[in-house]
Amino acid sequence: MNGVDFMAHVLRAPRVLGLLAILSALPVSASEPLYVKNLSPVAGLIGLPSQRDAQATPSGEVAAALYSSVANDYVNESSDTEFLNLDGETLRVALELRYGLAENWDIQLEVPWLQQSGGDLDGVIDDWHDFWGMSDGGRSDVPRDILNYQYTSPAGGFSLQDDTSGMGDISLSLNHVFYQDESSTVSLALGYKFGTGDEDDFLGSGADDAFIALRFSGAQMSDLPLTWHGQAGYLRAGDSNLLDGFQEQNLWFAGLAVDWQFAQRWSLIAQLDGHAAPLDSSLTGVGDDAVMATLGTRWYFAPHWSIDFNFVEDIRVATAPDVTFQASLRYRPRF
């Protein structure tokens, strides 16, 4: 048997054909951007939505996800009129449910729980900076693992030094797919964040926010096993008593992600996310637009189920936490 006959014989084997079918179908149906939130103490109060797949959950089906994130933050800045110190750690756990209302329509509910504390990661991050010879922004000059959020300005300020925990701001959104072909999907989302978290404890903004988002998902227009996702949108932030006098209320947000399924059950995902500054301030940490980069991996460990592991870095330094570690467990009925 020559080489050509051998390959033809192998490709006729049902198991091989079945495997090829799985490999070709899985990226389009299962791909999803990474769940990313800016957990900086101020930006995290705002109801900015994370990226998601533009496809709607099938009618009558339920999708679910559990997200866990821990972010370590240190920013110390001042000007002639302002002072900012953000030193602490945020733990956030969120349950997300999606329900397919009808063909091309779904509704999404997210219920978060947060903890603000001094944390335990300061030493690890200091050692990381030392190992690579990186600047630490002065974090090694202050006591480790303490909580100290402070901002003062002529328009007012805020302060938090005691650990807090509790329910955050619940959000609800309606998603509609208005365009779809064999390789791409475009959807529109309308969302509302309810001020259910305690603003004095930095668990929420104490106000209701509303947003509109345009989302895209599509397979790479080539033989590469890549899937692209993107979003762009506008958020109107409600009047927060905590941020009264210095908050920005008209915020843009955007993101782009690429999912490379390099093996049958594994994906590598790279992602960029950005949004407008949450405060009207001359200080970078709260007054500049934020840009974050995320790298993660996804393991499809069973039909319908996957696990993500990823970390987030502040590409625009100080506009997001120094580092955020995240893990996600997802169930999707269409896998």
C-alpha cells in the first residue's frame, strides 16, 4: 500500500471523520470572549458590561456561568488640588444566567458578590517586580496587605479603610441578534444595572446605570481556527452619592478578542478592553481612559462545559489594577 492509498484508507475511518467534524464545528459554536471587569475600586462601581458572544442562547435554553476574580491595586497620586490613594484587594464572584426568550433573543442576569480588603497578594507582586527589575510605582514603600481607599478634591471625596463584603450591583440585559450568516453574528444589547450594592462599602455605586452595546462574533475568513469577538457601546451612569460632584456620567466602552482553538479541547484567548474615565479628574488612576490586556486559556472538559483561567494587566498603567487573576466555569447548551 503506497502513501496515498494509506491516507485515503485512514480518512475513510468513521472515528477520524467524527473527530474532524468535532474539530471543525467546535470553535464557531463554543467560542466566547473572556469575562473581564475593571476591578479598580472606582471603575468597578460602574455597570460597564464585559464582552460576550454575539450569538443568542437558543430559545427555551438556559446558559450559566460562575466567575471568580481577585484584583490587587496600588495607586498613589496627587496634584495641587487632588489626592488619590487606592491600596487594597478586591474579590468578586458573580453568577450569570442567560435564557433564550425566542429565536435570536435572550435575557442575561448577573448577580455579584464582592469583598474589599487588604488582601494577600502584595508580597507576591513585589517579588514579581523585583525578579524582572520592574518599577513598582512605590508599592514596596508602604505596609503590605492593608486597605486604604482615599480621594480628596475641591468637589468632594471618599474614604474606606475597613474591610467590607456583600452583594454588589445586579445587572439585567436584553440581547437581540439582528444579523447572522454562516460565519458571523451581530447583536444589539440593552442593559440596566441596579444600585443594589452598598456604596459606602464600595460594593456598588448606589445608583442605576443603563447601557447599549453592539457586539460581533465571527470565524476567521481563512482556514485558521480563529474566532473574533468585539463590542462597542455607551453607558449612562446614574447619580452616585459616593462620587457626587466629580463623576463622569457619559462613558464609552469597547473591546476586541480573538479565540484560537489550538487543540480539540483547548483554546488560547487574547483580549483588549477599554472604557472612558469614571471621574472628572486630572489624576491618571481615576481621570484617564482605561486600557486592559487579558490572556487566558479555556478547557472544554466535558460536553457543554468549559473552564477559563486568565490574568488581566493594566496596559494604561494605574487605570486598572496592577494584576487581576480570574477563573470561570461555564455551561452552554449549544456546545
